[in-house]
Amino acid sequence: MKVRYIIIVFIGQLVFSGCSENEHFENHKTIAPHEFKLKKNNITTEYRTGFEYIYLDTDMAITWTATSSADWLTVSPSSGTGGANLCVTWQENTDPSTREATVTVTTPQMNGLTLTVKQGQKPAELLSKRAIVGNVIKGELDSVELVFDKPVGKVNVSSASELYYIDAQTEKMDDEGLRWRLPLKVAKQGNDVKLSVDYWSASDWKEYTKGVTVSFYQRKFTVTQENEWITYSTLSLDKQSIWVAVDNWEAEQRRLVQVSLDDMQEVKSVKTPYAATHLCMNPYNGLLYVMGNQDYFCVVDPEKGEIVKTVKILETSPYAHPQYPTNYASEVAFTKDGFGILRLISDGSTAMEWRYIDSADDDKITLSGYDWAEYEFERLYVNYDGTRIYASRYPNLYSPMYWVNRQQRKPVEVNISSSFQSDKYYAGGNLMDLQMSPFANKAFICTAPGSECVVGLEPLSYSEVCEKEARDSKCAWDGLVSDRDYVYQVCSYDGGLELYDMTAGRGIFGTYHRFVGNNEAKSCYFLPATDELVVTSYDGVWVLDAAAMKSKKLK
């Protein structure tokens, strides 16, 4: 009896289990036996890579094969027997338009099934952006050009920066809607313009947002620490790099840094015992002379990246000011044969004195033999071929200049002020900057509050005078334009960057600029090899496109 009961229970369980399996099969099976069907026959998707599982519904006796009509569309598994989940995968659509492909499932017993996949095209993307410098003299605003790879129907740009503001709408520059231009009322040279760009892609008419940064400069280098700043700079003799003197609140962190003008990377760093106030590359021996208002100065070998000599100012001149002895090295300049002038100052006063220095004789320093008040040299400049050292007279008014060299050690006066005749010239203006021409014995002189002219030093002649704001100006002479006197002026006072044609006595290009930090321009140089302008500021070195400025000049 017990055995019979167990058998009955076991048979009952088999019957119950068979029903459950049959019910489970029937719940997933929607067609009659010996037929097969896809759960869906169409997929519409966007351009991105993706996948979807499609159920192939058939009975266990059906053998099938799945194939794709395009390389960008795959199906897995590619064959099987009975029902299965087919994984259909598509790659990103990089074609310029929408595309379509099919997955076909075939079987020897029945007609094939087709799944059609339609993939949308990629929406428009911002392909490039660039800063376009305008010319305010011609009424042209600076602007940002946006270029898309596909047409866009509308572009809106916004920004919250305090450096500039946007008061204009973007302008379509072509019929297709690929190029757009955003005028900027105040764009700043030497800054990154950060924008939020919203645009409607014509392919799907959806809105997309892209954050972009546009640079109104070519390249830059900035000091890395918050408590350091640049005091002075000078170009290397080959004009491939720039040396900057970096001061620091921590005296042991003061240094010279060589920066490559190609990639704006730091090449060498040399610790200095004092804060450098003047740098000079000696064309005779290729060494870097570092002044710091000390009773000695250092000489650096740029190749080694180290200090190779210190020169002490030992002798007090009998020609110096009787109350303020001048033993502190402030400035130096050399001709190409190693003859130099070393300008000294006194501690705590404006008293000055100058001496001869001869690099051909191991930097031997000798007294000038002239009384401190007889020839008061304020600043030193080397002429275009390295044969003369010119000096402006203290106080730094628009007044006589002098020149000396190894053969002519007694200063020769060039009496600029008495020969200059113009009611435009502000005679009481202070000398802001003086730059020597790279082509002849000419000097560009700008005085504050606003007067610029070119003086031919031999023979004496004058250009027309420009009356532009000159306070806190730094200037550079264009080294490529030889038939005109082209001079760039960076003015920290009013944020102006201008190009003058001094042969015609007028400005031919102008824009705004601001440099990160306190906006103070420390120096300005021209690079003939690349047609670029280099500006050093309180905390950085900036390379600007001089060729673009010249292309915007007045006709």
C-alpha cells in the first residue's frame, strides 16, 4: 500500500511539472508551431553607438541564420535553433546624412524575416573657433568666428566674464549656416574669452550647448606661484627665447627663467641673490648681465644656466655726487665689440654716474673722467648695427641725447630738443619709452601724456608727431617693414595696443588689450622670424599676432 501511494504521488508530480512547462512556453509563444516571427521589425535610433535585443519567436524545431546588410550593423548570435534574443548593435553614424540597413533572419523551412534599422545623422558640432582682431581706427570690432561641420539654424552666445561683455547677436556669415561671427564690443588682448554657445542643429532641430575658450593671443607663459612677479626681461640673441627676472616675497626664491618662445615652456631656471632690475645680453660674449641695484652684479652663462661670474663695484668715483656716492649697478649696455657703459646709482637717492666696462678685457671697469652733473645718463640704448651706445639725459625729458663707442669715448651730443619745431609737441612730457630702429640710426620716442615721433639721429630729422596716450607705454619697432617706420605701442594706462606708421605720422591699427595680473606691460619685442609681438607683463609673457595687425591697417 505504501509503495502504491508513493508511485501515485510521483506520477502526479510529473503531470503537474509538465503543465507548468507547457504554460510557461505558451506564455512566450504567440504563434502557431512551425512558424517564426520577430518581436519588432523596425528600429529608429540616434547617431550614437547602441544596441537592442530583439526576440526571435519560434518553436524548438526551427533552425535559422541571421545576417546584416552593412558593416556598421551586427547581429549576435548569427545562427541557432528555436527562440532566441538577438542582440542588434550599431556603430556611431559618421556619415553626413541618415542611413539605413537590415538584419535578415532566414530558415530553410519558411520565408525570411527582416529587421530595418534607421539611424539618424550626427547633429552639428562646433568644428573650430578663432579670435579675429578688429581695427578700432576703422570702426571694426574684435570678434569670435565659430565654424560648424553641419548647418545650424541659430546660435546664441553668452558669458559672465568681467573682462568683456556681449551686446550683439551672432551673425550668419554664409548661406548654409556653417560660419557665424560674434562681435565683441571690448575684447582683451592677452586674455582667454570664455563663452557658452547654444546652437540649433539643422539635422534634428535640437538645441545643443558647448563651452568654448577663445584666446586673443598666440601663446602665453605665466608665473606659477601667487607670490611672485616679473620685474624685467630680455630676448636671447637668437630671439628664440626670452629671459625673465622673477621676484618673490621669499628672497631665496628669486630667479631668472628662460622661456622658449616656440612652446612657451620653461627651459632653464637660475637662482639670483637679489631681485633683478635690468638684464642685458652681451653680443660680444653671449653672456647675460644681471643688474640689481647692488654694489656688484652677476653674469650668467645662458648655455650652462648658471652664474659664472660676479663683478664687484670697488672704487668710489671722485666725480660722483659728494653726498651720494654711486656704487650700485643699475644698467649696462654693450656694443658688438664688447665695449660697454655701466650706469650706477646711489643708495637711497636719484644720483647717477656712469663708467666704461670692457668685456674684451675681462669686464674691466674704468672711470669715465666726467663730473656726475656733466653727462647725466638716464637710460642706455644700442643702435641698429651694434656700433654705438646712445643715452638719454636725466631728467628723462625730451632733451639732448648722447652716443659713445670704443673709438669715441667722449659723449657726442645729439641736440634733439633745440632742433625740434612743432606746436604739437608737449615739451614738458616725461620720456615713457625710446626704441632704436632696426634699420638706421633712428629712435622712436614717446613722451607722456601723449606725444610720439621718430627722430633721425644722423642726420637729425623728425617724423610727423602722433598725439596718442603714451603713459605707461612700452614699444617695439617692426623688424620686417623697412620702407616705413612701423612701431607698436602697448599702453597700460588706457589699455590700447596700436601700430603707428610714423613715416605718415598716424596710427593705422588699434585694439584693446589687457594682460592677466595688474595689466602692466613691462616690455615689448618684435620677432621677425614669425612676425609676432612679444609683451611681458607683471606675471606673464604673451605672444601676439603682428601679421594680423598689419593686415588690418588703414589703406
